[in-house]
Amino acid sequence: MKKNVKLSKENLFCEGERLGVLCLNRATEKHHLYSDKQQHRKLYGDLIDHDRNIQFLCYNCHHCKSLKKMTEKEFCQKLGIKPRSKTERQKARFTVARGRG
């Protein structure tokens, strides 16, 4: 979670929603839908900062407990790439082997 992020002109307002109401505050922070922790950065590099994985939020929405999050599988499907972690690759092989893929 990085503070003081330079936001592009098209993303000036918060994309968050609290209690079912859209937020109208200015966006000041980036939220990664698929976490940007070190292990994920090693696997996916700059793809972690892809537009489809970023949500621009105000401080209040970013520190709200009901933030949207993605699993690795959802992240890969959204970007149209194959999973790179050992666990997700094994799950994919198992699904294909059982005739579900």
C-alpha cells in the first residue's frame, strides 16, 4: 500500500463504496485487488500494477474492512494469463485431468 501516489486525471475520484453508497471523495491511494506482497511480485512482476488490478480509493475507503480482493485464479483470468504459482498450476492440471476444464 503506497501513499502519495500520482493519480492520472481520469481517476481523480474514489472508486469505493461504503454501506452501499458511492464515495465522492478524491482518490489518494491505490488498492491492489490481487495483493502486491513480495511473493506475488516475484511471480507476476509489473503485472501486479496492471490497470485491471488497481482501484483508486480515498483514505477512508482504502482502510475500510470490506475491500474487494481477488484470488490468484481470478487475477490470471482477468489478465488472460496462466497462473504461475505451484499451487494454482497443480489445481489446473488436476481439473483438466478429471475432465472439468
